[in-house]
Amino acid sequence: MEFLLVFITIIFIILPILIWILALRPYCRKHRQGYTPGATAHITLWIDWQHAREMAKKRGDKWIVFLSSVFFVNSILIFALIAISWAYAIFIS
């Protein structure tokens, strides 16, 4: 069970980073958005997600809207998996 939780957590952590690096960040840079000097990577990632989603909705880019939705749902699932792992470690082990 522990291996499965670790594997799923790693997948859910890597997937949004790949979406950001390969799709959302280039899309924001292409459209001159998402400039965040002095911000941490997490803040830049979140701002790029917001800007990419807003721009894609205005421009009708359905693929970027889809990837933004996957990114957002995945981010929520990361927190859920961390909470489940934490609860499992405390209460079941």
C-alpha cells in the first residue's frame, strides 16, 4: 500500500510540472504574460496557470483550457493524496 501511495504521489507531482514546463509557460511567454520577477517557482507556476487559462478562454484555445483544467485538478489531488498519506501514516501504521 505504501509503495502505491508513493508512486501515485510522484506521478501527480510530476504531471503538473511537466504541463507547466511544456505547455503553460511557453504559452504565457508567447503571449507576453506571466512575468513574475523575484517570485518563487510555485508562485510563477500558479500565475502562469491563471494567465494561460484566461488567455486561452479569450482566444478559444481549447487544448490549453483542457491542460489548465488538468493542472488545477491535479494540484487538488496532490493535496488530497498528501492528506491521505499523512492520515494513513498516523492512524493505520
